[in-house]
Amino acid sequence: MQGLLLAGRYRLGETIGSGGMGRVWRARDEVLHRVVAVKELTAAQWVQEADREVLLTRTQTEARAQAQINHSAVVTVHDVLEYDDRPWIVMELVEGHSLADAVRDQGRIDPREVARIGLWVLRALRAAHDAGVLHRDIKPGNVLLSDDGRVLLTDFGIASIEGDSTITRTGEVVGSVDYLAPERVSGANPGPAADLWALGATLYTAVEGTSPFRRTSPLGTMQAVVTEEPAPAAHAGALGPVISALLRKDPEARPAAAEAERMLAEAAEGRRPGGAQAYVPTTLHEGPTRTSPTSLSGHGQGGIPGHASDGAPGPTPGHPGHATPATPYSSSPSYGASAPYATPAPHHSGTTATHTGAHTGRRRWSRVVALCAAAALLGGGAVFGYLQLRDDGGTRAESGSGQDKDGKGNVVGGIPKDWVRVHDVEGFSLMLPKGWERRVDGSQIDYTPDGGRHFVRIGVDRSPDFDSPYAHQLDLEKQLRLPGYRRLHLNSNTFRDQPGALWEFSWKAGSSDTTKGPRHAIEQTYITRGNVEYAIYMSAPEESWDKTRKQFDAVLRGWRD
């Protein structure tokens, strides 16, 4: 076909690319005397009639989608014509190669250069989304790197345009499996966040030299996309947190395009984007992800010093000079286990608890230990100071959009819009629903909307005993005496780029608790760069756990130490 003249003006030269759907020709526009690229849909020649209609529609959609986007980082469409009962697309010719070619040739690409590439792809996506176009096939092969340094996004062949009827059959998944967002694999209607997820996977491939979710079969790859976290991007540098933020499984937890653009711009300059930390998920390192129901044999109710009756741990004396820690999330054991909001008698009577775990020579309980423990008991004579969120000092609540903001006042996604930022007098701040009350007993700090049935508890230990939060939580678990205790998971992880541990468990609250019956709790513990250990604990009755678990994720995203 070389030398063929299409529509009386486009003369085909040599082929410069091909794939399963078609091939691309270098051609000359005989009217405007310029070199162009012409895309031929070869697949339409070999499929059945019904499938041919779908392919032709997709080609027309591609041309229309790209034509609607006016941006320098999107390959320009000049013309669409028909020849041999097939559509042909005439486009801007980009002299260069694809990002996939670069990865294949170089193995890995410098993260600052990858951030620059991602920045331009994101700008192209923002223009597309503003025009009502979803690309739906972001991958290294569709990112072009021109010889003059430009980055361009191409191949809108399976794009969807707002207002168009679908051109896919029921149950059909289109796009490169490695780069399909989890919501697309699961069959949900994708939004702009799906393109951002694919961009994250593309950037990961560029810095690591391998696709983050590729397995030996398409089915295995799709399963990995939905259920597995990628291996840490060891070569990503400052770009790592941005990639992690874009690869959040929940589309609502990913940054919006504007925020992602700011983060990529910082990474392209070699700076670690501070805003990315609000989106980075915790990453598991060790320990079982789930265990069968576990009982602590040999431990009766109320047998651990510093823990309240009915197996609910309570506050215990802390390090000399520091107030007693609070137990984690209500209805869950201390720092690692919390019982409902009660302060046990040993604390009020001045009884000193002895630490029987690691570091026994120090003979003290960490202030954070009580965090989990007291959370389970809200009844039984506990005494709390009530502080309403106020704007005149002390504990302060910031109203407004309800979403977290970075230092420049830009809204960060993933937090309900009606939440407010609460600045606690202990120096940390967090996002919470409006109206939650602060309760304090010693250093045990709780926020609750309903007197303790649901609550978040914060423990602060400025002189931690344990080398890791994981070891601390394991030690706490050994000392729990909660009826029907069941470990759901206890794993070390990374939280805000710092060593942490995540512990989730359930138990059955006793008659002296604020809420009888099954309860559920979760606690994220981590150690800051300043060697301060924080425990962020949340607990609720089992029947409302689904909502509480989502709130916990939002609390972690909005947390500031």
C-alpha cells in the first residue's frame, strides 16, 4: 500500500508502528505539504460484521475524542476519512518513541524525568476530563516522547465521551489489563480517577522497569489489581508517595487531578511532595493478614494490671512526668486493645501497673498502652472532662470545606466535605465529623458523637519503650483479657513513611460496658521522626462497623502530628 493516495491528498510512505488493532503510516499531505501520521484500522478486515461495527465506532470515537481536546500534550487529529469501507485517522506526526520503548531500551528511567513525563500526561488528562472525555487506556505505549522533548498522549481508541451511549458489550472489559483501575475490573462505572490510577501504574512501570500488577495470566493480573498492593517502588525516590497515592484502590481516596499535578511538579524538581502523605496507604510488611478466632488461654477477666473488668483494658500509669495513656478506640483494648471508654479503678486509686512484657527492667507501661485498653469500658464510674470544640483556644475546630488542605490552602481529597479540622491542645490535629465531643482523662484523649458508643482515641507516648510499634502491639495483645477476643489482623506497616503497625480485632462487650454485645476496633500505631509514638484507635459496635471503618480511613488521611 506504500504510495497509495488517500482522499486525493494523503500519500502513504513507510509503516512506523503496528499493533493488534491497526498500523500507523508515515504520510505526506499533498495539499498542505506537511508530513502526517495516518492510522489504519486493520482489524476491521478480519472480524465478523457485528464486531466490525464496534471497531468502526471506536475509531470514530477516538478521532472525535482527540479532536475535542485542545492541549499541546494531546496528539492533534487533522482529518478522518473512509477508504476500503474503513475509517482512517490523519494525525500529527510525532518524531520519537513511546514510553514503553524507552523502558524496554533503558530498563528504568530516572524518577525526576518520569515525574516530568507524568506531569504532562496529567495535564493532557485534565484537558480531556474538562472536555468530558475519559481516555480509559493510559499505559506506557500510549505516551509518546518526541525527539524535541515534548510528551504527548495518544490513542483514545477506547475513550468514552460524556453523553455518548456505550460502545462496549455487557461484561466486556477493554483496555490493557495491567493498567485497568480496580473499579473497572470490578465492573463499576469509571470516572476520571480511573485514568489517574492508570497513570500511577504507568509511572511505576517507568521507574521500576516492570508493571506493578502483571502476573502470568490476565485473570491473575486482574485479581492482583483488585486485591493486592504493588511491591514498594524502590527506585522511585521523591516520586514514590505520588505513585502510592494514585494507586489507592478506592477511587475516592485518590488525589484529584489538580492536587496530583502539584505533587508531580514537586517530584519533577526532586522535592518530596508533602501533600502526597495524606493519600499514602499503609503497607503491610509482616504478620498474618487474618487469623482464625483466637483466645488468650490462661487469662481470666480483669486479671491484667491497669485493665478494667470484663476483659476491657483501661488506662495505666505512664512514664514518670507524663499522664496516663488512654486506651485505644472505644470498646477495644489499650493501645492495642481497647475496652469501652471506662477508666479503670486501678488508675483512679493510684495503683501502679507493672509492665510484664519486653523491657521489663523499665517497669512501666507506655502512655499509649492505655489508649487501647480504656476504650472498651465506658461505664462503671469513669470520670471524664467534657470539652466542646471551640474557636477561642484550647481545642479548636476549623470549619469550611470540611476537607483537608495543604499549606497553600488547596483542598485535598478523600475526606467528607462536612468534616472539620480539630486542633488538639496536645499538638496533633485530625479531621472529624462536626459535633464530636472531646473527652479527656489524664493523657487519654477521646472524641465521640454519642457518649462513647463510637469514638476515636489518641494516645501519645513521647518516650516509647519498644523498638517498633509492631512489637508494642504484640506485647499488648498478650496482656488482653477481653471476652471473645478475636484477632482479625496485626501487621507491621509503613504509615506516613514511618514505621508503624495496624491491629484490628473484635470482642464481646460485657454487662458493665456502655454497649453490650459484639464490638470491633482498629488501631494504627506509628513512631514519628522525632521518636514520638502515636496510637490512633477507633471502636464501635459491630453492627455499625462498616461505616466506622470508612471513617477510620478518613481520620488517617486527615491526621497531622
